[in-house]
Amino acid sequence: MTPTGEDLDLTRSFGALRRAVWLIVLLAALAGTGTYFAFREQTPLYRAETMILSAGSQTGNQRVNDTLVSAPPLPPGAIKGALNSQNVQGVVRDRLSEIRELTPAERARLAADLTQAISTGKGETLTIAGQSDLYGNGTFLLSALHENPRVAAKLANLAGNALLAWDTQRGLVKVTAAADVLRLQLTDIERRIAQTGADTRTPSSLRQTLLTQRSDRLDALNRLLALEKAVVGSLTIVAPAAVPSRPIAPKPTRNAALVGAFVLVLLSAGVMVRASLNRRVGSDRDLKELRLRLMGEVPRLRLPRRGRSLLVALRLGRYSDSVGFLSAGIRNVLPDHPDGAPIVMVTSLFSGDGKSSMTASIADARAASGERVLVIDADLRRPSQVGLWQMAAHAAEWVNLPGADPLPGEEARDLLGALQHPDRAQARRLRENLHLISPRPASHDPGFLSSVAFRHAVAGWRGRYDLILVDCPPALAVADPLMLAPYVDGVLIVLAADRATMGGVQRLLDALVLANANVLGVVLNKVNPRERTTRYGYGYTQRPSVPLYRADTKEMKF
């Protein structure tokens, strides 16, 4: 069964999120801190507001309604367009000289902003918010923004007065038009009266009619001129702008919190999606999809203190329990070989997965149980077994391998020499029943590992041992593991948990199958013990004895 990358795995996502939570929190905190200091350095911006009431033309009193001339109701959205017009912002721009708090440079910059708002119909210095209904009723807040709070208040009041003057002018439009019509009519009547001739005691009927019309038109014009004083608009200032005491921007604390929360959510979502789609091998469920057996899970090991051998740390605590469980599992799945010890090749997908330390741990555990173990370090390019065993390897005595002459000499004390001359091969004696064959220190020419020589040599050695472990390089990095795979009894794959992708493990498995290898299973190494504390041989520790007291004698009993 080949895994598909289209399915989302929430379990894997939350596991990846738990592993990355501290990094995510740190990055979110850094982003929030940077945002806080960036906004704190900005110049404060103040906003002053003027409340304006928009009311319909009817007051509820018929006498008042007959006396006053009201401007027609403003349709919805009309007042916002009027604010950005020449009639309002143009007046404010022309009266900027009245604001003494402005420097010449600030006055010029503010005038340019108002001019741009007039030309584009959009501005940020003066804005108005609110909405009126179909009858012209509504409440509006006219806002002015500036770095100086006093300037902001004066700008808001100037804009409010200019807006009310524009609204009042709307009411004068019809009155002024009617007065202009009456004046034209009077001019025409005067012309016609002058054509009737000089005034006599008995004026003609036409002249009498013209005189009566002139009198009526003069009365109407006088009434209109009187109504000009009674024209009112539909807008009223309810509360003039006061000097603001607190800036509205910047808000470093709020912005830092928002940016930090955004980064936290964004990184968390990214980690979860990446973990779901990337399909990394981190549990037995992943291995079942690849039809691989999980041999064991080994917890992540802390680096040993300076001067302390890695193997000493491997023999303690949870790691030792896990290796013991793994060693027993390998013994159960290995087929019996009629000629002697089974041969197990240990490889990995990547360098750093822990295959060498796993090989040394298994060998140490099996040797401690009384079995005879031979470790072959077959990584010619990066041999590491000698470094893992440290003093045990450097101070080890040399012993003859099975079939070697009693006095073989020193020419076959490395892997290539031992494979070419098995009759003179020697190995390091690391501890009782545990021997090591390692290559020479890595050089520019590591040499070539012959599968024929390997098969011939191990065939003569396996009769004297109970287990032979071959530490090989990553199987997809060099060809050596694939060349040796057909001549071993089983291949053990070591993978660092949540590091290898499903596709990479599938390619490794395909290569081993093509090489006719017997894949025993997979060891998940460097597992977080907090995530898996009750499976595969660790997490079960010795409980300290608790003293018990007998109620009658108060004696301590163990």
C-alpha cells in the first residue's frame, strides 16, 4: 500500500505542533516585540470629533413651518460627498491661516492634503461617519486628524462650520432664484409703465393694471428679502470638537498583540498543514502503510557529559530498556541458520539517524547476556564504531578471528585486509564475547568493499559467534549496503522519528527488495519520550519500596 499525500492527518499535525510550539511562541513573541518598538517610535496622531445632527424640514409647529424656509432634506450619502467638496474643504483650506499652532511647513502640507482630497473625493484629514434616513434624519461624527491635538480640534470645528454654511446656502437657492425672477418682472413692468406716457389724473386702465402689478411684485420681493433671514439648513452642530487628550495612533501594545497572535496562528497553521501533507514517518501506523514491521522505538538520548562514553549513557535508563526490547525482537524474527550466527545488516535512510549507535547498543546488550557477538563496521567513508567505543576500542587487545593462523601478523587488522586475507584476520576485543572489525581511518580513497570477499569471509566466521552485526552506510547514499544485502540474513532499518518522508522510505524499501534483501523491520530512533511513554519497552521503571506500618504495633514493614 503506497501512502497518498492528499489525506490530512490531524494526529500527525498536532504532534508536529507540540514539537514546534516553543519555536512558534518565540517567533510570535519576537514579531510582537518588533512591532511594539516600531510603532512606539511613530509620531502620535490625535482625532477630534464634532457631532452634527441632521433633521427633516418639519418642526411639528405649523406657524413655525410657515415662517421658516428650510433646506430640503439631504439624501443618504450626500453629506459625505459635500465634506470632500470645494464648498467645505476648500473653505477650511483657505482659513488655515487662522490656526496659529501650525508652522508654515505644516500649513503647506495640510493645504496640499486638503487639495488632494477635493480632487480625488477621498481624504484622511477630514472624514465623516454616519447615515441619514430617507427623511433626512441622522447623526454624524465629523473627525479631524492631526499630530497636534489643538490643531485637530480647530480643524474639526472649521469643517463643521463650513459644512453648516454650505447647508444653509442650499436653503437660499430657491429664495434667491425667486427674488431674481421678481426683479426681472419689476424691470419689465417699469419698462411698460414708461411706455404708457406721463402720469395723469385719470390713468388708463392699462397703466392702472401695470401699477397694481408693480405694487404686488414689490410686496412679494420684500417678503422674500425678509425670508432670507429665516432660511435654515437641515444640519445642526450638537457638540463642537474638544481638544483630544489621548492619541488614537500609534497603539504599540494593541498592534504588538495583533501581530503576535497573527504570527502565532499563521505559523501554527503552516506547521500543521506541512506535517499533514509531508507525510513523515513517526509511528507504527505509518510503517503499516508501507507494510513494514516496527521492531522498536528508542527514545531521544541526551548528549553525555564531557569525558563520558556514549555507550555508558546508552546502558542507563529508558534507552537500555528500549534496546533490550529491540534485541529480543530481533532474536525472534531472525531465521535459524544451519552454519552458525545470523548476520544482520544495519542501515538507514539518512546520515545521523543513529544506525551506528544502534548497532553498538544491540551488540553490547547481546554480549552482556552471554552471547558471542561480532561487529563489522562496513562504513568505509565514515567509520564510527571505534569512536563510539572510545577507550574500550583504543585499549582493546587484538584477537584472532575464526580460521586465522596462530600468529597472523598485523596486516589484516582492518576490514578490507580481513576480507582479503581471512586467514590472518584479527579483531578488537571490546569486552567479553564482543569483537569489532573496523576499517582504517577515512581517507580520500576509502577503498572498495567486495561482496564476494565479504560472503567468503563471514561464512568462515559465523560458526564461532551467536550474532554478527554489520554497520553499513545509508542504503541510498552508496552502493555498499545493496551489494551486501543479499548475503546477510536480515536488514534492520534505523529511522529518526519524524524525519524521513513516506516517499523516501518507500524508495529505500524498493531498493532493498530489488537487491533481494530480507527486511526485518524498522527501528524508530530519537523518539520524544513525552509523546510515547508506555510502548515498546520503556517507561516502565522500578517502583521504590514504600514502608508499610502495622496499625497495632506501629512497626515498619518492607
